[in-house]
Amino acid sequence: MTSAAIPTRTFRDAIDMFLGDGDTAGEISLAGFLAEHGFADRSTSLGSIGPLPRSEALALNALVSPEATLVVLGCESSAGQRSYGADLISEIEAHGFDVRVQFADLTLPGRWPQILTAMARTSVGIVGIDAQWASSEPNFWATLQQFLKGGKSLVFIRHLLDFRNTQFLLPLIRSMPVHWEQNVIATTPNSIWFASDAESGASMRHMLRMSGLFPDANSNLAVDQSDRPITVSSEHGLAMIDAAGSFPRAVYFTNNAHRTGIDYKSGWSNPESDGCWTTNHDSGIRLRLPSSMSRPPIAISVSGNSWVAPGKTEQILEIGLGNEPTQWIETSFSDSDEIGTTTVDCANVGPNSPALLIRFRVRNPGRPSDYGGSDSRLLGFKCRSISVFT
């Protein structure tokens, strides 16, 4: 008798286990989304230079694909002490995660680009750099510019806005070349994110703004302020990743502040603060996909709750794609407050489709007023969000 294989822990597992420290403010969400959707190759390696938060290190180790590497430079402890790297690897192994991180002590100024590239198994897509370390590196901006010229990497500098340490921050900020301002793609309370050039910066800002994962980015998605950096103030975007740890390419919240990419075709009430109710047995909604989406959708995930009449044991929701769905995915709800998620495969969606038509069928919609309530609408399913995975 052979024992069952132990499943590999995922990025989703790492988020659930390690993100209680409160020492990141959007860095993990940005790194995860951009690593998955910002590059042609999803197996991009990540790099970090100087001290990095424990939760970020543990999460990024699980984020990179098995083919890639998380390279950490310049974090070794003093001689005679157990190293930061050894402690982190022990913790990774103790929690059942694969070790994808490599450490090296950084001793030679100006050598970090070569060391980083040499240690990574694939191209380095995102590099996080500690601001205090950067301030001690001669010709930091020139070296960074030279590194970015070699590819399309993204860089974020931790603690660049932490003005409790002005003695090293202000000289570093003053020495930043003026043209780098147009390369800024995002800011968090802890970091500033840069693209390799102005064109890439505008593209990344557009992708982040249209993703729906970063609600602070722009309150009016009809206006694409391409020169304005995205503001990220929390890790709320991590709530939208799936069980395998994948980030959706776009999230559509169907509330009264909903984005312009949603068209309610038929059978819907007015959107409310937390979602929108169907008011028919059969309802349709059309999602306009981001024009910058280079990969076709592989699945959608629909989140919401169904109205279950008093005395009834369940409500059945069916979801299908297209005018005449070839397959209906069924979800059962036993309680009106139960929020469920239905995943629908997009195998039959064309690679260049500009939009998705989603149909909802509710088995037994009802009017709360028939049971003593005040709401006379024919309620079925309250759609809260729709995530598109590519």
C-alpha cells in the first residue's frame, strides 16, 4: 500500500498562515498581481536586496513558480550568529512549503545586478530594494538604470517614504533623476514602484487601475489617468485570489459604485452597496474585458448569495456563458446570508472576445413581501463580484 502524496502548499496557504504581521501594506498584492499578469512569462524570478519583512519573504517564496527563484541578497547575520537565511529556510520547511529562496551575502558594491541575475533560474521580473541599503550604494540610480536597461523588470524601494530616517532617505530621494518620475507605477505607505521606462510605466498603471483589485487606484474608471501612479494602502487585493493562489486579471464589483465595464442586460434590480439582485428567473450581464488583456479568460468566479424563502431548504442557482450556454454550473444555497462562489470554465470563449455574456437562472425566486417582509421585488441571486482569471 502506497501513501498518498502530500499536496504542495500554495501561495494561498502562505497568505492564510503568514499575513498577520501587519508589516506589509500592499507590496505582496502588487508583487503577486504583476508577477502573474505583468510579464509574458509567468515563471519570472523575484529578487530582494537588503532586509525584507518576514511575512513578505515567506509569501514571496510561495509566490514564485517551481521553475523560478526568489533571490535575497545582503541579509546575512554577523559572524558567529545563525543567519537570517537559515532561520527563514527552517521556517519555510517547518510549515511544509517548498524552498524556492536563495541567499547570498552582498559584500561588493555595484555587484548586485550581476549576482542577482546569476542566481536566478529565470529572468528577474520584480526586485525589492531596501532604501537604507540603497542610500549606502555608490551611484545607486545609475546602477539601477543599467540593470533595468537589460530587460523589463519592475523595481520597488521599501521604506523610501519612511521619513523617520531622513538622514539617509533625503539624499537618496534628491539624487533620483528627474525623468524617473514618469516611471513610477504605484505607491504604498511603505514603498514606491518603478517600471523600466515611461512607456512600460503607463502600461502597468493602466493594467493595475483596470484590474479592480486596488480600489484606491481610481474612483472613476471611465477616466484613465495614465500619468497618475496607483495608490495602494492595504493587502485587500489578496482576498480575491483563488484556492491555488492565482490572481484574477480583472474583478468586477456589482455594487452601486460599480465600474463602467458592467452592462446589466435584463432581469436586475438597481445595484446596492454590497451587490445587485436578480429580479427574474433568467438574468444576463455583460462584462467588457480590459483592452490590454493579452491572454483569453480561462475561468470566471462569481460570488454572491441567494434568497431562500422561509420554510425552504435551498435555492438553486445556475450560471452559463453566452446567449445559449452549452453548460450550466449549478450551486445550491441553504441560507439567504450564505455567500458562495461559483467557478465557470471559459474554454469556449474565443481568444479575442471583447466581452463576456453571463446568464443566471434561479430555480425559485420569491418576494419577501409574500412572507411578511417589506420588499416586494422578485429576488433570486445577489451578485457581489465577478472575477476573470486568465
